[in-house]
Amino acid sequence: MIAGWVRSAVNRALGKVPNMDNTLRPFLANMVRWVILAFVIVAVLNQFGVETTSMIAVLGAAGLAIGLALQGTLSNVASGVMLLLMRPFKIGDFITAGSLSGTVMEIGLFTSELKTGDGIYIMAPNSQIWNQNIINFARNPTRRIDILVGIAYDDDIDAAQKALQDMMDGDARVLKDPAPMTMVMDLADSSVNVNLRCWANVADFWAVQWDLRKGAKAAVEAAGCTIPFPQRDVHLIQSGG
């Protein structure tokens, strides 16, 4: 009865903890209950004259053997607890962890479920995710967009930059703070590379990036600039004789 009361009390207390996951809360509450039951059983057997020292030793050895046999599974449980406590991502976030990449569909104690951008289902052990660098693309509310546009060396750089700047300023989805900007990023072999940089909300990121890529070509061409392709001059030298 006491174990049941303590379990309920722990469950209620954890429910008041901010960001406490609903999967982790009953797991911790039940763990407390079983620990209490184990102590009570040992105490009762001791009251009946049963030698509990050897029993505890046997249970300890059995626990060690089971732990070694299930070390992979226990590692996944520990990783699942850490993921639920630390909250590096939540359901619906798009993440990358090592070779895994996808939208988080479910976070469990043993495994987590992801869905890739092309709709492929992935069930990954939690240890495989926790032991990797986790990149969460949806954690922050905004993301930066960088698009490189090459123009010919004899084109007007100022005109190209103004055209790209006006295009970003005219898009309502482009955030005003930080302000969008353009800069000459590189003097490449066949082009002057102008970079347009702006920020957008995470929900608008891909749509804004695709539209800006399409509009950048039209904008520089309307400004009288061209987007060159790599060229190589070949000089033939005839040998004498």
C-alpha cells in the first residue's frame, strides 16, 4: 500500500515539473514503487528468520548477470531517459544525428521513430542518437538563408547587388531584423560571386529559399547582368620544324 501511495505521490510531483515527458513520468514512478517493494520483501523475510544476506548476494549476482546480458538494452533506456530529460528535440522537429536524419515522430524509452524527407520510416535505438552530435533544424525560431549568385566580370556589380537587395526587401517573409544584405563573396575563375543573405522564420525557410533562388536569376538579368558558366581558354602553340 505504501509503495502504491509513494508511486502516486511521485507521479503527481513529477507532473508539476516543467517539461516533464509523459513517457518518463510513469517510468520513474514505477521504479520507485519496485525499489520500495524490494526493500519490504527483504525486511519481511528477515522478520521470519530467513537468512537474507545470501539471498541479497544471489540477487545482486543475478542483477549483475542480467545487466551484462542486457547492457545494450539498458544503454538505450538510459539514453532514452537522457533524451526525455535534456529535451534536445521534440516531436515534429527535423534533426540530424550522425547518419540519421528526419522528422521526429515518437520518442520512447528504448527507441525513437523518425520520418525522412521522402517519407521513409526509421526506428533508431536511443543510444545511437544520444551518442552523436544532434543538430536540430527547428529548435530556433529563425534561420539564415545564403544564396550565391555568379555574374560576369564585365557586369555592373553595384547594379546586381541593388537588384538582389530590392528583391529581398520586397519579400514580406524576409525578416527586417537582422536586415537582409548582399556582399561580394568571391572572385572566382569565371565569375564574380555575389552572396545574398537574409533571415526567415523556420516555417517559411524552404519556401523563401526556393523563391529567392528563382528570383535571383531574373533579378540580375533584369539589371543587365549575366550568369556565366565556367570557361577555359585553350591556346594552341604550333611547334616549329
